Amino acid sequence: MKIKGLATSLLIPFVLYTAYTMSVAEQSLLSFGYQLITSPDTAQVLIDLYIMAILAIVWIYNDAKQLNKTAMYWLPFALLTLVFVSIGPLLYLALRKNVRANEK
């Protein structure tokens, strides 16, 4: 499966599930995040997740720059990544134009 198709097939159900969980959650996203960082074991997972998010943001920035995209193009993906981690990179890959000869 091509990366664009894989990203799209992961993005759609994940966005729907995220929307569902946020609609039935009994606490805000901020209070949930605070609750996660108050325990060392969940804080470690959260830190690990955000290290990967930062790496994804750097990759998106470098790729967008290489494709001659402006900061206004890159910024929404970075913000989505900071809030929802996986949604930003998945959306970027799903919308990214194929530019290399070996990519389809």
C-alpha cells in the first residue's frame, strides 16, 4: 500500500475515534493531559510521545520547505501535531503531493 493510502486509511478512523472520545469525555483535554503528567509512568509515555511529535514536526517542516511550501502551509500541521500528535503527520501525508519519481 502506498504511503498516501496508508495515511488516509489510518487518518479517517482515528479522527472519527478522537472526535467520539472527546464528545463523551468527562474532562477537558487540558485536565486529561495534566492528569497524565502527574504520574511518573504515564508522564514517561507522554514525554516519549511528544519527542516523536517534535521529530514529526521537524520532518514536516523540512519536507514542506523542500517542496517550496510557505510557513502558512506547514503551521496547521504542526499545531495539529502538538495537540493531537498523530493527526498532523497523517493529514500531511494524506494531502502531500507526490513529487519524487519513485513515489506514487
